[in-house]
Amino acid sequence: MNDKELMHVANLIQEAMLQLRKGRYLECMRQLGLFTSRFSDLARDARKLGMALSHDWLVASEHTCKAISGHLTEIPYAVSKLQSLLDRRPREVPSLCAIVDELRSLRDEFDDVAFNAEEGALCVVTDPISLEGVYLGRFRIALYLEKSAELYHKTAYYVIAIDPHPTAKDEAVTHPHVSNEMLCEGDGAAAIRAALEEGRLCDFFTLVRSILTTYNPDSPYVALSDWEGVSCYDCGYVMDEESSYYCSLCDNAICDQCSRVCVDCGEVVCGSCAGLCEICERSLCPTCAKTTCIGCESVCCDSCLTDGLCPECKQQQENEDEEHEDEQTNEKPETDGAQTIRLGGRLARGGIQAQADHTAVQPDSVGQAAVSSGPIRG
Amino acid sequence: MKLLFINNDGGGFADYVQVSDGMTVEQFFKQEMPGRKAEDYLIRVNRQPVPRDYVLQENDRVTLTPTKVEGAQ
């Protein structure tokens, strides 16, 4: 930034500082409104309680008492928040000259200082940062002047990774203490807020840089020890590349817990690509999962198929075969029980005799003989 | 003599302090930050880096900013 730009930016910063001063009072108003609304809620519930009691509605009374208890528990927090705002010392808005001095010292402290007019953001770029051997890259610290006026209830700045090296677990975490471009200030929170309130821009940016160049192993979004590595496609567990398996179909990395081994061919597949034998429920690769029972078309592994049939269909087939055999045995004809009709005749004992029970002849007719109803034997 | 002391370690308060004449910035640091190491801080006087034996002047603005600040999640 040249001196002309410095003056322009200094003017914008001074305006933002004025808005910030007003913003503190606006935030006090807002918190006061929330606080007094609690009393309105209590007054309303008091009336409800009175009405419930007048009708001897004890259940309704109990419900109302619980609501009142809820309002009362929120009051201390509302008081505390309001009090902390009221207790803050009123900050003088720095002079234009002081702000210009701040910008000059910022230029001396950081190699890359710029004002993004489109976004209304004063930006500095850090040197490349490595923490405990893990390379994280450079970061842009962008202070949005309009947002700085709303410091008391919104974040005024963002930390943007210029050449991101996010953790394998979550690409939004570009630094152990930065998630979604927001820095978790930790021990630096109070000092950062004071620096912004007083317009000490160089102090603000150097404090943010100090947080970025320090690793707190007790409270990171993602620990540096888990930073690199491969993330399991199925469960998200981050593992060393050497410990990972790879699905033979989709080539995604999977951990040993999520890997599936095909029971027929031994291929390793992920949970998404694996099929399942519907009989024994063991895993199958997509190729082996095409084997099906020819009866019911269930997916089966080789060991669950017999003659191409699953156990149920095989049993069914055997039952049908037995029934068919039974039916065939019952349909065969019986020779010992066939009916024979005696005709009588010369060779019969006592000459020719007509069997009275078979005859239907007219006694006076000539040339007629009894004809049996049985089969004619030749 | 009176100095404006901005301690960005902790609350980040800016206050006027009285110090003896002829005090160097190194002596001032040891007085205000007992047990701490100077190399763990950015020490600026009137927004400029100064040598450790710089003699402080009336109304100088001394800023101490820690280089190691632990963030969180």
C-alpha cells in the first residue's frame, strides 16, 4: 500500500471504529431487551399459574412452575453478559494519524499487506507455517472493516489458507486451531478483542499470527499426530497409508475394520462394493455376487449352492421328486382282482348247463343261447 | 517518567505506568514481566523494534506481544 492508499484505508478504519463504539451500546440495548423479555415471560407465567390454581388444575400448575424455573435459570446468564458489556471501558476512537502509524508498522511487520476494496478487508499474509513437522502453508488474515463494527456478536476476521493442507479427516480444518476459516483464539481472545476495540491493528494481526504459529496439543480441532494419513472411505478413520487396504473395485482406501474379503475369491472390497450371500451372509465381491440360485435367484456363495440350488430350493426339489415317485406307484393296474364270468359249456361238470344268474333268454326261442357279459376269450 | 504500557499477554490492557528515569527497555521488561523470556515476546517501542539497551523516554509507548499464544477448538 502506498501512502495515498494508507490514508484512504485509515479513513475507513476510523469510520469502522466509530461504528464499533456505537455498536457496543447497541449490543447493550439488545442484551437489555433480551433480559427484560425474561421478566415479561415470568409475568405471563405468573398469571397462568394463578388461573390454573383458581380452577384447581394441579397438572397445569406444575407445567407452569417448570416454565418459570426455566426462565429463572436463564436470568443469571443474561445478567452476566449484560454486565460484562457495561463494565467494558469506553474506548477512544484513535486519531487518523495514529491509525496511519498503525498501518505503517503493520507494513514493517508483515511482508504482504493489502486492502481488498471489493470486500472491504484489510489483509496480511503470513509466512509459511509448519507445526511439529506438519506443513500447513501460508494464511491470509482478513479483517473485514464493516464486520469489525459488529465485534460484540459476530466475528470480524477470517483466517484463510492460501495453499491449504487440511487434515485428512476434515478439509475445513486447515490448521489445528482453524475451522471453516475461523480461528479459535483460546488464550488470545481477550487481547485480540482489546486490540480491535482500540484500533491497535498491528497488535491484532501479530496476536493472530502468534496463535497460528503455536500448537496447543490439549485443544486442537484435529491433533497434528492425526493430521496426515488416509481417511477410511467407509468410517472416516484416519490411518497410516501403510495400514490401509484398497477396494479392488473402486480403489478407495479402507481400514482393516471396514474391509471385506470375498469368501469365494479372496478379493478385498469396501462396504459399498461388497455383496452378500443371502444364505450365510458372508461377503462377496461384485463378480462372485452374480452367482445366484437357479431356482429363486438368490445371491449365493459357492459353498451354499448344491447343483446350482440354494438349500431351500434344493429341499423343495427333493420333496417334489418324492411326491412324483409316489404318484407314479399308485397309478399301476391290479391283475389278481379281475372279474371272470363262467360260461358253463360241455366241459363244465354235468353237461351243458346255463348259469341261471347270467341268462336272459326267452325259454321258447330256438337258436338262442345265453351270452355272458364278460370278456370274449379267444 | 510516564509510559504507556500495552501488555498483550492476557487481557491486552493498555495503561500508563511510572518508571524511573534512564530505565532501559530490557530493565523495564524484567520489571513488568518477571520470570519471562524476552525472546518469547515482540517488544516494540512507539511501534518500532528497538535494541535491548534502548533508554526509555517520557510518553514512550511500549508494547509487549507474546509470540506463543495457545489457541483452542
